[in-house]
Amino acid sequence: MASKGIKDRVAIVGMGCTSFGEHWNKSADDLLVEAAYEAYKSAGVDPNDVDAYWLGTVGNLSGLTLSGPLKIPYKPVTRVENFCATGSEALRQACYAVASGAYDMVMAIGVEKLKDSGYSGLVISDPPNDGTLGSMTAPASFSLLAPAYFKKYGLDSDKGKDVLSRIAWKNHRNGAKNTKAQFQKEVPLEVIKNSPKVADPLGIMDCSGVSDGSAAAIVVRAEDAHKYCKNPIYIKALSFVAGPGEGHLSPDYDFTTFPEVVASAKDAYAQAGVTDPREQISMAEVHDCFTPTELVLYEDLGFSKRGTAWQDVLEGFFDLEGKLPVNPDGGLKSFGHPIGASGLRMMYEMWLQLRGEAGPRQINEPKLGLTHNLGGAPGRCVSFVSVVGRNLG
Amino acid sequence: MAGIVSYGSYVPYRRLKRAAIAQVLGVPATKGERSVASFDEDSASMAVEAVREALRNAHGGAVGALFFGTTTPPYAEKLNAAIIAAAASLPSEIRAADLTGSVRAGLAALMQAADAVGSGTSLAVAAMADCRLGAPEGKAEQANGDAAVAFVVGSDNVIAEIEASASFTREFLDSWRAPGERFPHSWEERFALTQAYSPLLGRAIQTVLERAKVAPSDLAKVVIDTPNPRAIDEVARRMKLEPAKIADSLALTVGQTGTPHAGLMLANLLPAAKPGDRILVVSVADGADAMVLRVTPAAASYKPARSVGGMIESKGDVSYGNYLKWREILPTEPPRRPDPERPAGPPMFRAERWKFGFVGTRCKACGTPQLPPQRVCVKCKAFDQMEPYSFADRTGRVATFTLDRLAYSLNPPTVNVVIDFDGGGRFLCEMTDCEPDKVAIGDQVEMTFRRLFTADGVHNYFWKARPKR
């Protein structure tokens, strides 16, 4: 039992990504139109060339959310949602549709318009229920990782806080080089470390922001890719898993890992033929919703051995100039997290980096990139891992 | 003869120093402190604590009746006793009623329970609780306290027999509150004291002692529960009672708790009572109820896990500001978060044993306890091999935790804990009655039934963890 994957069978030939931030003067329709038309232009195709669409968004319930503003003439538009991995899920479905031969060219697009709600942080409502589900906020859910990780690996709270702050500092440092980011400023370590507490030990600067944004990708069969662009990027692996929620039921789970991420990474590496991710992966965009998430992800994705990611962090291993740059675009930390858009925004950075178009953030000759998107909370989540590459084979 | 088989008491964790009220309002301070139900407690949830404790020590038959006395019922229409019965996992074949309208409803509940036993019910539970408000600057705000107590009444294994009882009812105006009003009004004190309380106490005591064929000098202890403490001195003088026989009114440590007060004073002295002791209990308000109890030899071996004294010792302060917020006397800026949604009727109905009783499941194939109830085992994946398994009385340890400052709460930060139960099972929930900066991995916790929030008039009850008291 294993997923077989579609290595090198499909390629991305065009992408678009709006700037992420507080778009007070733009609606979700505006953002979708901008990301879609940027993608059409990037691939050099006419809107009529696209045969089918996958729309990732949490706020709206149907494909009409996309077909209306784009005036898509009587074509399939599928709206998908899978928690915070929604954008990646749209891409995965779109890629499989092309690989199946059902369509020649498709678009995956994601959008979220969070700043119109007036609420602090993300708000996702539950269906009618018995009132026992609890109401933990996202930062609280993820902060459960921190004391557990610190205790297991012998970090006192001050040292632990240094490690978490270093992750946020690194992501903001990368975001400062990105004109599409919500926050384009470096933030001093001391400011991060002493930011007001949101969910102890997490301060406000350990949390990703709340923003609006949209991103889109055009996908074709690999053998057709050069009809549209000189340097497409090839899908090496797409893995998606939903966990059984054991972490909330069984004391075996210790809140220092996401078993869902371990499973999806293992699957993705098998599909892509990656045997040593720390050496083979050139760069990664990971789901840094909160700083302890990124810390644990380094180990779950096989970038660091168990219990050593904090040392890699302090040594700069994941910095833009490090051995394995993580979140070179600034991550959720610099972009905020418009849910449906985030997974495709991560892929947009891979698109730029693999094609040598990342400007001041450009990593030297990257070959393989990884994106990781996560939805839910420690103990009960969904995880997506993709591997993409510059070359076939 | 019907009598008390077991009892349980509950004094909430928080205390408000009376001087702290005086300091803010600039009014004269009275001595001591009062108990304060937490922001997530009400009369029903406190009664659940007392009833669970009482039931732990009750043996000898099925519970067939539950009477809940309170002047502060969470629901004006909807049976509050049903919430308590569900949370205490009592059987559904049970006579249940709320008794309200007067703080005398406490002893009335106990008498109803005794009558039910007298007419053939094996065990009957009398629960009583109050969470009364007093308007700021008033005497009641300082003098009142919040608490609950419960007695299981039966005819076997009795620790205190009810030898006689007497009840009087009079119509007079002393304390009143109309529907929709939050604070009670009261008439000038001397009127009720001289014309109602003193005469009623005298008649009730004389009558019940005659019925029990007991002289005042035969009494080991006297519990006098009255809205006006001056009435106690007058009764003591008239009956020529030694001060040592007068039960502690708990005025300095807990406050006047209303409906449960007579029961709470009784529960407080029972652990030290000796077989053969006679105890007079009398409660006056809108009339008077009195009973004479005789402590039996069985009391000598009765060991309650929790005592009123222990509950009084286990405490933490609340500021007057927080008290005003908790009781929603002081309105606060609403959070920039959506209002909580009311829980839905059908899912609550389906989940009654889980939501109210905290009953999960255990896999019959591999023995793994798990909660909430599951159909497929988390461990061995066996399908539909589950049996009910209660976590309500299980203790556990904190596996990890967080302090959520973003979540809306009347008492921020919200402390969330992952608990691993002794004997198996994990649960993620809120922790209450704790000092957030002292929470640590490995802390021992126990479960408590609380009101999480109220939305559209629906009280959402569920369980939280708290440090073991």
C-alpha cells in the first residue's frame, strides 16, 4: 500500500501571486482576477486555453466564487477545502487531473480575504454540536508543542525562547527581501523575544499574520511544458495525509512531532526518489504558522535529526545563506496566512527560485524544492508535502 | 428510620476579602472573606460537586429521587435537577424537582428526600446550592457566600437519624426579588427580627424538641441558619445554650450561603460528631424548618474524602474587579472574536452520558480507555467493541499545556492542558481554579463539571480539569 505518485508527468508553466497584506481596497474577486491573469500572462496562454479549474478557499462554498469574476465560460470549476492546506490541495487535484489525461491544461488557484472579518486571528466555525469541542485558538493549539519539546530535549524556557525567536527573526529577514510580503522589515531578535504574550510561551511575534492574498498555477503535461515556457518546474511528488487524531486520544503522542508530517514526507520522498532530504533538498517552504511548528517540522521532514533542530536553528543552517534555506520568501511569518492562497504562494517561491527569478533572495542553483502545508493542530491534522524540481529525471 | 446516609459539601476555590470590596467602594469593611463561585460555576454545577461527593459514600440501594433547593436556578424554565442528575450519572427513573423561592428550600429539599424514603424510595438525594448576588455597596455583597451541599437520605447505613421535624410558614415581607431582577431587596431589619425570625425560631425549636422528646440540654450541637445573625444570640440566650454548642456560622470564612447554609453548617460539624449526639438544625426564612438528628454508631466509621474544613483551607484570592466581571455586574469590552454559538439540542441529547456524565469508552478487545467515546479503537482499530467507561472520578497528569490569551474568557488567560488519565486515556481541555503561572507538566489534576458559557440563554455545561483539591 503506497501512493504511486506522478513524478515528472506534469509541470507548472505559469504562476501568479498577488502581494499579501491588508487589501482594504480589494475584494476576493479582485485578488482572484489579479492572480489568474498574472498566471495566464506568465504562461503566455489565453484564458480560453485552460480546460478546468480547482479553487482553494475556505470562506466560500462553490466554484461559482471563481467562475463569476473570471467569466469562465461553462467549464468545470471545483472548489476544495482542507483546512490550512487548502491551497496545496487545489494544486494536487489539478495536477492529478492533468496526469489522468482528462485535461490538457488546468489552473489551481487559491484565495482568502481574512481582513474583512474584523476578528483577531483566524476564525473557523464548527457545525452544530454538543458544546464539548473546546475553543482553543490556533496559537494556543500550536504552543502546546513548545513546553513539550523544551522538556524532552532539555532546553530551559529561556534557551527555548531564543530558538523560537531565531526562527521568526530568520523568516522576517527573508521577508524583508520580498516585495510581495505583508511584512517587509527585519525585526530585531530582542523585539521578537519580548513581544507581548499570546499563548505562553508564544508572543505575538511567534505568530504568522492575518492577511489577504491569492496565488495561481497553470499545470500541463510535462511533455507539453516547453510549448509554453523555457523553464517549467516539474512535479516530483505530491503527498497528502489526514491523521486519525491519535494525539488527542492517546498518551503515546508527546507533542514534539506531527506524525502526519512524518508520513506525508516519507511518502513524498518515496515518490520523488529522495533518500537524504537534508542533503538533497535545496530549499523548502514550510508551514510556519507559529515558530514551534517550524522547529518541529525540521525534524519531521528529515532536515534535522530528532532533538537537534534547535541546534541547527541557532547555527543558521536554515538561513537564506545556510545549507538548507527554509522559507526563503519569508514564510507565513512575513506573508500572513490567507488560507486558500498559502500553499500556492509557497509554490510560487519554488517557481521563482528554480527559474532564477528570486532577485535578492536567489539561492544558488537550487535543484529540488519542497513545500509543506499543514492544517489542524498538533495531535490532529492534515499534512501536504510536495517536491518540485528544475529538471526531469 | 430515615436518616442521612452520606453527605458531600462544596465551597468554591475563590475567596474575596471583604476589605478588598471596602477598599474599592469606600464603604466600611466587615471582617473576613467570602467564597466566590468562579466565572464558570453556578448553582447547578456546584451542586454537582456536592452530589458526586455524597454519592461516593452512599451504599445500599438505588437513588430514586433528587430534590434541588436553590434561589438562583440557572434556568427559570427547564429542570435544573435534571442537569445535576445527568452530571452525577444518576438513573433516568428518578423523581426530580427544583425547590426554589426561598433560602428555606435547602431544608425543604432534605425533608422531601426523607419523605421519599419514608414512602419507599431506597435512596433520595437532597442537593442545595446558591450563588446569590448582592448589589455593590450593600451588606449582602459582603455577607453572602457561594456554596453547595448534598445529603443522601436512606433507611440503611444511616449515620444521622432524623428523629423529628417541624415546619412553619408565615407570610411577611423581609427579603424579595422579582423575576428579572438581579439583586434582592430587603425590609428594615428590626421588623423581621422581632416579629418574624425570633418568634418563628422559638416555636419551631420548641415544637421539634417536643416531638423528639429531647430537652435543650440534651443537644450536642445546634445549627441556626438565619438571615439575621442577631437572632442566633437571642435563641441561644432563651435556650440557655453554651456558646460552644452553637455551630460555626462560617461567616468569617465562607459567608452566608443562602439555601445550602444550614446543610453546610451541619456538614461542617458532622465529622466531629459522636455516636449518640443529638443535633438540632433550624433554618428560618418565610417561616421556619427544624429537625433533630441523632448520630448513629455508623458515623464513627464514616470517612468523607472531602470536608467543609478542607474546602475552606483550599483557596485562592479573587480581586473585587474580577468578581464584578465574573458576575457580569461590570460590563467589559467584548473581544474581537465571534460570540460562542449555543450548543445544539440533538447533539447534546445524543451525547448526554459524555457531555454531562463524562463517560467515555474502553475497548473490550485491547482494554484501552479513550475519550470522547469512539466507535473504532484508537489503539487496535477494533470496530464497535466499546464499553462505557467513566472518567469523571479519575485523576490525571498534565502532559503539556498553554496559556491562551487570545481566547475570550471572563478570567484570562485560559489555561489549556493535555491530560493523561491514571489508568489510561488522554484529553485536551481547559483547566480552572488554578494560578496560571504555576501550571507545570506533571501536575496532578481532577475533573470538575462547569458551565463553559451561555449563548442564546442555553448554558453550555461540560467538564474541566483543576488541580487536585
